[in-house]
Amino acid sequence: MSALPLILALLIAQDTPGAPPPESAAAVEAPADPLADMPFPAGASHDDYGLVAWCAGALGGYLELYDKVLPEVSRIEAAFQKPGTTHAQDMKVYSDQQKEGRADMKAFARAMQAAEKASLRPIRDQGGEAMQRGHSTWAAASSMPVRSVAQQWMGWTLPARCTPTATALEARAKLLGATFKVNEESAADPAPAASPEVAAPSPAEPLPPAAAEPAPPPASEPPTSETKPSR
């Protein structure tokens, strides 16, 4: 019998040279973090909750300046009219930005509240401090000429990292909050333990009849006549 079939079988059974075994294959790469390339705003916290709070403070300061700078913004837009647009169209951009900003503020508030509820320790003071830092980016506006403030205000945009971070924070906090709630309910209402079955008492068996007491022996009767001694 030829040994060729046996040799071929041994060759097929061996791993292909250079090919990694299945267990050492490279792991599938995780999807890239969309926030990885977005820089943090200067002075903002790097944790999600603190960043969202900072963004809320900075955006709040921007919205508060609307009425103060709008006349100067209107003058600047009229002086530098864009080709193909009207002054009303140019000014509508800022009113639309106000609407978007108020919607973003609501989203930031929801995310922060969800994080505060899900946190195992109080973090609201931390959030208030971060909001104050964000709001302070507009602190110099009170002492600057309105024209300078208006120019900076017109060029300001919400940092790109703010909105997606708030969305992720809210979703994660709600998930954690639901987990904590389930855990608390499980601890508060444990499943009732099955009560041990108590064997029903068996019907009492009748006691065996008591053995009849033996009748007392009859009393010996006295002799009717006595034997007289013979003389």
C-alpha cells in the first residue's frame, strides 16, 4: 500500500505556515470615538458632566448679551451687506441662533439633571462651579465697548464638543439610573421564600381496647359444718 495518502493527510492537518491560529487572530477594532478629535474648550472641565455644565454657562452668557449687542450687530450687518441677501435675512440668522441656543440649554439641563440623579454622590455644587467658569468667559463684556463685544459675539459659536457630549451623558446617566432603580427594587422586595410544607396531622388512630381486667377470684365460702374431733 502506498504511503502517499497518509502523507497528504498529515500535511492537510498541519496549520498553514505563517497563518495565525484562530485564538490569536487580531481582535476587531472598536469604532472610533467621534469626540476624540474635538478639542476641549479652554478652561472647561474634561469630565462629561463638568464639560456640559461649562457649556451651559458659556451659552447662557452668550444668550444674555443678545438684547445688548443687537443694535450694534444690526449696524455692522448693514454696513457690510452680503451680496445677494437682504438685511432682514442677515439678521434672521441671529434670531435663529437664539432659538437653537435655548434648545441647547434645555438639552444641557436634562443631561445634567440625569447625571445628578444617577450619581452615587452629590455633584450639583461641582456643576454650579463649572457653569460659573463657562459664564465667566463673557465677564469682560461689561467693561468693553459695545462694538467690540458685538464683534466677538457675532463670531462666537458653541464648541463642537458640547452637544454630542450632552447627548451621550444623558443617555448613559438614564441607563445607570435605571440600573440603580432595578437594584434598589430588588433589594427592597425580595422574592418571598417558599414556606416549608407542614405535614398535615394524620388522623388519630383509635387506641386499642383496654385489656379487660381479670375478675377477682371468688371469695371462699366458709365451711358449712365443722368436723368435730373424735373422742
